[in-house]
Amino acid sequence: MRIDVNAFIGSFPFRRVGGGSGAELRIAMARTGIDRAWVSHLSAIYWRDPTEGNAELYELAARDQVFRPVPAVHPGLPGWETALDAAAGRGVPAVRVDPTFYGLDPRGPELEALVRAAAARGVPLMMAVRLEDGRQRHPNDGAAELAPWAIRHLIRSDPGVRLIVTHADREFVEQVHWGATPAESARILWDICWIWGPPEDHLEHLLRTVGTDRFCFGTGMPLRIPETSVAKLDLLEITAADRAKIESGNLG
């Protein structure tokens, strides 16, 4: 089983990106051997109320069971608890919050309230460090990248919260991991889409030092080419059991 935790439907406001429909994701999944995909709404990340994309995610998952919705929650808007309860009631694998895109302080009371609420409901929080390389971002794309200290703060805000962090590179992972306690690190999963493979072998290094239990498979498609994440695993010298952990086993 290969599960992509980091896929998107929808359009991107700063450049033309194909592949943002369920049908197009299905084609890419078949091409790369992905059995299931956790899907977020790319357009909604930039909307005033990102929860307005949740209905489309739920409809997609209802039509095709290879997709699992990762609905958004904006703790700075009224009614966010209702959106979180709806997500938890549907048994979603995670809910999405991107504080820098929402204009929220990752250390602020809104995020801390969401962390406590998500922990109480047993729902992991997913967030992206970035969506694009800063060198190619549009001048109007002003959202700051998530900082390592933000992840350390959030994981310490409640002993029951679990985080899935996407689009992090080696330096980011190391700053968080080595600055956290083992118990805190055990509640963070990192997707591999932004971690370099050969010739730098950043992924191999992290698997050896941080541990295979802390990583999961993600592509970032359609913003990123899904074959890249598959190739990184193909080029690793790891056991079949460890690869299976990354591709699905670590998701619990």
C-alpha cells in the first residue's frame, strides 16, 4: 500500500498548474503506483475562508474511495469548532491549518486553541512549511514560510497533539527534531516531498539519524512531480519493511 498524504485538488492563484481535478489525480496515481491519496484543497488555502473548499473534498471522497479528505480549519474565524467537529465526525485522517497563509501567528491563542481541540478529538493537524520554492514565488505571494520554532511550539502546546508537516527540507527537520524531546518528536510525521535524494542523500541521512518511523510518503502533486518522491525511495538502500513504513505503515 502506497498512500500519498500530500496531494491537492483545485487551482493555484499564482501560475497555471494542471492536474488539479480528481480525474487527473487518478491518472497520476495510476502512473506512479499510488493506491490512496489524502487530498487538500489548494485553491481554498488562499481564500478568505478556507473551509469553503471542504464540501468539495467530502464530495470527491464520497465519489471515489481512493481519496481521503483533509479539510481545512481556520481558528481565526467564527465557527471553526463546527468545521473541526464535522471533520472529526467524518473520520478524516487529518485537518489542515496553514497559519502563515491565514495571517495567524503560529504562537497565537487561535492556534493554541485549535491544537487543544484537535488533540481532544484525536485528529492530527497537517500544515505546510511552504508550497513553492521562494525563488519562483510571485511577488503577490507574501505568506511567510513556517519556521522550525513554530512546530516546536505547537507540539509542546498539548501533550496529545499530533502533527503532519509537509514540504520540509533536511535543515528544517533537523532543527525541530534535535530541539525537541523524544516524546515530542514521536508525535510529528514528516512527508518526503521536499527532502533531497541523491546525489545529496538528505533523505537517506535523515532516515538513519531521525529514524524511519518519523517519515511518510507525500508528493505535493500537482504542484510537484509525483515521480520524484517515488524515485527517492527507489534509490534508497533500505529494507522492504522500512519502505513499507514510509509508504503507509507510519500512518497508523
